Amino acid sequence: MGVCHMLIGHPCSGKTTFRHAALEILLCNKIEVLSLDDQLELRAFVHKTTYNEAFKTYSRFCELIVTNNAKDAYRDGRDVMWDMTNLTAKSRAKKLRLFPGYDKIAYVFPRLDVEEIMTRQSSRVGKTVPKKVIEGMLASYEPPTSGEGFDQIVYMEAIEAIIDSHKKRNSAGDC
């Protein structure tokens, strides 16, 4: 069947940056991206507002779009990459159930402390997660296990090297 790549990590841990590098360099964009952030950013652009405002207004609607995109990808046998925080076993199980028979790979991004996350997100204009929410995310985090259905768990401790490599090769046009 297909492959479900699940990115796991709190905000600003490098998930989306890795996704861009993986799609452009490794996977040549032949994968369905499932991202609530992408849907919210699209709504923010269309409605000429910020991500934070779009989140308040459209988050439930965008969640339905992402779920429907996941179902369509499964029906069509396409590989997928979930680019969301996916911090708890319960949230991951809900998504993994949509892909019976798929190989499932978890990519676990490094934990950062609250202050580092706040520093990293300060460069995101109009897209911030409140400190209390981040603290809750860090407290609720459950490391993924093979018992959840993952065939492989990859720990992304070397994410900085991957990002640097992506930046260097980005213009090479390898796909």
C-alpha cells in the first residue's frame, strides 16, 4: 500500500522546515501533505487576516478539510505526510486509523524549552502560540511507540544538519 509519514513535535521544532526539505530533495513532491497550518494560512491569505485570526474563525473547518484530504489520499493509495504537532498517543491514533495497511513512520523532533520556543516563534508575524498553550503541549507530550502502530520511529536530533543540507541543495534541482 502506501506510507504515512507522521511528524511529531511542538511548535517551532523544525517539522515544516524538514517537510519542505524532504519533499523537495528526498521525495520529489510525490506525497500528499496533511497540514492544519497550511489550511489556516490559506484562509488567512484569502481573507486578508493573520494566522491567529484565521485559527479562531476557521480551525474546525480546516480540520475537516485535512481529514477529508487524508481520506481521499488513502482511497487513492497516495503516500502522506502529517505535518502537525501529533503530541499524544490519542491524537496520533485518530490519524493512523485512517491508513490501515500503510507503513507508518514517526519522525520525532527535538524538545526545546519554553523560552527557546518563544524566541523562535517571535519571528513569526501574526502566528504565535501563547506561552501557556506551549507549556500545556510540553506537559502533555507522549513519546511515540511501536505499540501505536509505527513501523519505524526516527529521532530527528540532527535536524539542523538536514536543514543546512536542504538550503545548500535547494537550487540544485535534483528532482
